[in-house]
Amino acid sequence: MNINNLKRTINLLPLFIICLVSALLILPTINNNINDTNMIYYFNVDEGGLMDLLWMNYSGEKVESMQFEVDYGLELVYLSKFLRIVISPFIEFTPGTLIFVVRLIHSLAWIGSIIALWRLVGNHFARGWQQILAVSLLAVRPALPYILNSSKPEPLILLLMIVGLDYAFRLIDKPFKRYLIISVCSMSIAFLIKYTGLFLLPAIIAAVYFSRRYHESHKNLEKGMFLFSEVKKSYVFPLFLGTLMILLPLIVIYVYVRKSTGMTFCEELGIWGAIKEKSLILALWFIGVFFIMISLGIWFLNQQDKTYLKKIAKICNELNSYAFVVFCIFLIATLIFGIEWLINPKHFILVYAQLGTASTSPLSILETKGLLDSLLQNIIEKIYNFDAVLFFLFIVYLLIEFYKRQGNYRDDFLRLLMFKRMVLLVFLIAPFLYMFTMLRMEEHHMLPFFVAMAVLVIQGLNMLMPSRDEKKII
């Protein structure tokens, strides 16, 4: 073994140890109760429901204990088809062994997330202690036992989002089309597993924008690099999205027939009752109206002659153009990977008709506790679920970032790091806005955002060091 291979092995030793410890924590419980499905229900009702759903997808048999007939997305649909067509001739499956397969896949995704995070930090920020600290913070998250013993898809979402961010950062380094396509495809697959994958969209758009800002002054772009230009009349794009967000919930309210009652939401509850039961509808309508206002605002700016308004309009048009390009790639990828929804659109309707239902209605909480108390309690609870210490350190990081803002333009490397941190900040906009809603946001939902915040906090610590090594890693 030469000296370079020895150094590489030593550098990877902390990653190996962390992955080994994670595997040792997972293995003792991965096959718990797979021979006694009643015990799976006893310890986690949600996992029992997913087990029944997977068995129905696999065998076509609907058991009496069936709780729901759709999952968050297509993961279990595709998995059951693969196991039935490819693996079942060699292995006999039971409901318990099917849930064991899901646990195994999610366990491997968790280990994969640790490795992907190690690569992301090492490729784009720094190798060494920053990598070790980032993956260590992820590895000790208390969400791990819950998601692995409930068969939730969060480990897969986490892995895909880290990969998506990694390739978004690579797009800033070198604007190759393949980096954009891989990043958007990661988001698309994550979305097909669970709708939260869509939260990666603003970060990818920001990466395209910062890639142009970084490379537009570089005359010598390498072969294959590509800087996106503006799309004419791109201001129409937010109008289209806003209208879609308003119309889709209305279609669900007026068209979707509930199996439990045989009536639509409108027939059973009326518009206001449907909104109370499906609180996400109101949020989607607010976002839809906001997008329509953005479109009208950009159109208004484009009509102005004042120089400063033209500059604002140029930035808005540019961002809209990139959003349009990213969304088109996302739509194509989703149609390809989500072909099951084209074949069986009923499944898509069932998946998204169930969104927004809370065990306790947010409006009823407001009625009993009042607006201010409910809002403050909700924010405090979400910060606690996120990680109160890390959240405080993140606020400190923001102050450091603001203080160091001028120094970030000192050379190309520091500017590149700053752009990547800005992408992570854009990625965190969604959970920050979500904190001010009454919708559910548990610890396992926040894992991708926890990772982004952890990386930024570590960057803040690095910026505080008086003699930190600015050695380039790209």
C-alpha cells in the first residue's frame, strides 16, 4: 500500500467507524416481530398499517386490519411489484418478511445518507473535522430508532435530498447540464416517495442562479458548460403555478368521493368544513394567491422605465426563467419515474386527497387557546423537535455570516463557499415558514433541514477560527 492509499484509508476511518456504529444500533431490532405481525401492530400501529398496505400491493389481498389503502407515494407500489415479479420465484414472502425488506432498505438508506453527507461536506466545504462533526450529528439523531421501527420513508428522502444538494453545489462549481438533471431527478424521486421532496426545488433554482453569478465573469468556460439564459415572458410561470394550486384542491373537494361515506368533501362537509378537516388546502390557496401576485408584480416591474426598477425586474425575470427550466425538467422526470400515476391516476388522487389532515384540527386549537398562545406554543414545540441547541447556534451563524459578508468577496474560493451556503439558506426557507403554520412537523420530518443547518453551523465555527486553512477542495 503506497502512502496516498494509506492516507486515504486513515481519512476514511472515522466514516467507517460511524457507519459501523450505526449498523450495530440498527441490526438488533431490524427483524423484530417479523414472525408475529400482531406484535408489529402492538409496537407501532403505523408500521402495521404500512405492512398491510404492502401485503395488499404484493398479493392483492386486503386484510381486516387494513387502516388505509394508499401510502405517501409510490415507494411501496414499486417495491411490491419488484418483489412479486423478480424475487418471489426464489423467496416466499409473508407480511412480516415484506416489512423486513422495507426496514432493510431504509436502514441502508440511513447508512447511505451518512456516506452522502460525508462526501457533500468534503467535496464542497472542507475535509477532516467538519466531515466528522457533520456525520456524527446526523448519526446520533434520536429520530433514527423511530423511523426504522415504523418503516417511515424519511431515510430515503434524506439520502435523495443530500444527493440533490450535492449535485446542485457541483452545478455552481461547473455548470454542466448533467449536474442539473441529476439534482432535479433526485428531487423528483424523493417527491414520488413523499411530497416533502419538493422542498428541494427552491435550492436547485438558487444553485442555477448562483452558478451564473459565479461564472458570468469567467470568460473561459470549459467544454460542455452551459449558462442558462432568460426565458421570454417567464413572469407567466408563477401565475400558472398559483392557478394550479388553487384549482387542484377545488377538484379534490368537489370530485373526490370518500369511500367511508360515499360522498364528496363538498357534499359531506361543505367548503368550510373541508378546509377545517384538510387544513393544507388553505395553505395551498394562500401560496397560490401569493404566486399570482408575484406574477402580476413582475409584469408591472417590466413596464417601468426607472433604472432601479429595471434592475429588480431583471433579477425577477432571471429567477423566473430558472424556475421554469427546473420545473420543466422536474415535470419530465416525474412523468418518467412516476409512470404508475399515469397508468393509475386514481392512486395519485388518493395520495394527495389525504394530505393536510391533522389528528387535532388547528382551527379548533385556535378556538380553545387563542391565536397568540397557539402560535407561540407551536413555534416553541417545533424548535424543540428540530433541536433547540442547533437552532440557537444557527442564529449565531447568521450573525457571523452577516459580519463576514465583505470578506467573502476577497477571492473566488471564498465567494464560491458563500454561494453554496446561500443555497443551504434558501433550502431552509421552507421549514422556517412552516414553523409559523399549525401543520404537523415532527423530528423525523426535519432530518434534511437538520443536516443543512448543521453544515451551516459548522461553517460558522470554521469562519470564527482566526487561522483557518483556506485550502481549495474543488
